[in-house]
Amino acid sequence: MNSLSSTPKRDLLSLLDLSTAEILHLFARASILKTALKAGETVHPLKGRTLAMVFEKPSTRTRVSFETGMYQLGGHALFLSSKEMQLGRGEEISDSARVLSRYVNGIMVRTFAHENLLTMARYATVPVINGLSDDFHPCQILTDIFTFQEHRGPIAGRKVAWIGDGNNVAHSWILAAARLGFHLVMAIPNGYEPKASVLEKANQEIAKQASQGSITLLRQPSDAVADADLVTTDAWTSMGQEQEQKKRQKAFADYCVDSKLMRKAKAEALFMHCLPAHRGEEVTSEVLDGPQSVVWDEAENRLHVQKAILEWLLA
């Protein structure tokens, strides 16, 4: 017996691991689970199931939402800091993956190098979930689009403006545009563009699916935001890039989402940020706390969307 799981495993490493139909199914289940929780109903499809949560990067929302989600679904989550595991003492990721697969029903990994996540998935015999890597953040973008859908309906055919760094969150927005058929317009300074390989994959998917989705890269935030249905951003300096902070602050100085910029979007446009936010850098407090901001709904929905993911992969 190689693991506690007796069914073929699926992993969620990037949004390309999900079909459009599967994404919409997850949204439907997230809505049902959210409604049940608000009504005080008990839903325990993961009774007796355990999730190992491996953290190389610290977190607030990822840890609390996954741990709480497992509890609410009747299961149990184990917080495993890499510094406290044998991983921190030189054990091969492949060996840790094999061992953890004998104990638990799923593994969530929040890491730096995406290759570490791929190795974990390659050797684990239970589902592996990307809680964040330097390349992708699929759980966050599924949550963001679910939140948009709650407030404005389907995102297909809408315009989403991304302002800032071509980072892991931006990469996941790019793949989402391919899967769900919306128009992503990105304002990114020179030298901070998303990886060419990610753009290539997304455009291949758009061509293969005959999707109405599109990805456009611009320099000027005002051009990207014009008539947008959603404006979103992220911190200019991610974890592991602290030594670049001053350089990045200078490069991104004109990429702050403020009220003046938001006025160029549609009057009913929403604002999102995956948090934590650096007020006064990538976004002003006036926007973050303003009437167009849905960042607190967005943060809460990490719980509901991830519960749908956990149920889908582990139940």
C-alpha cells in the first residue's frame, strides 16, 4: 500500500490543472458550502481525512483558511514548517513526499521555487495543492474570480486590469484569462514582465479552446484601467525580494492604484488585492477601504473556495 488514498490522485499546481467546467464546478460548490456555513449547517465530507500543510513561506490567509477549512469539513490539518521538518535539515523533497503520503490524504505546499512543488507532486501518491509558489498562486485567483462572480456575475467577456509586477499572482491571472475567457490588460514596468513561457502557454490554451480570452501588456496604468470591470494589484516586493525593495519602489512609483486611477475604470468597477497590502505603495488607503473595494470579501472567500478544492481532491 503506497498511501492512504485508494483513488487516482489529482493535483492543483496551476490553473491549467483544471478545465473550465471544473473551475465552474468549484465555484458552485464554494457557494453551497458558504451558504451552509452561514446557515450553521454541518458539512463533513472529509471526516477522518488529514491534510499536511508544508510552509517554506510564512502566511496568514493561506494557513488560517486551509486549517479552518479542513476543520469545518470534518477533517484535520497539520501545520509543518520546513524549518521544523527534516526538509530543513537536508532531507530530499522526494523522500518527504513519499513519507507524508503514507500518513495523510493530501499535501498543501507554500514554497519559493515552483520546482520544489513539482517534485513534491511527482513523488507524492496523494493530491498536492499549490498554496503559493514563486510561479503561481491558483487558490488566490480562483478566489478572486469567485468573488467577482458573487458581485458582478460571470467574468467571461469582462475586462480585468492588472497593475504592477508580473509575479506569481499575475501569472495565475494570465492562465485564468485563457480558461475563463476574459480580457486581461496588464500595466507592468519595463523589466518586470511576466515570464514568456507563461504567456506562451496561455495563448496556446486560448487558441486550442477558441476562447474569447485575451492578454495585453501595456506600460501605462491609465491605459490598462480604462473601462475595466475589475482593477487588481499586488505588493511591489514579494517575499524573497526584500533586497530589491528600494529598486522596486523606484520602478513602480507610477503604478499606485489611487482614486484618480480608479475613476478611469467603469463606475461599477471592483477593486481587489490579495493582501497583505502596503498602503501608500501599490494602493492608497482611500481605494483599499473605499466603496469599490471587495478585498475583505475576497479574503474571506479563500476559506470557501479552498473548502471546495479540498472536498473535490480529498473526498
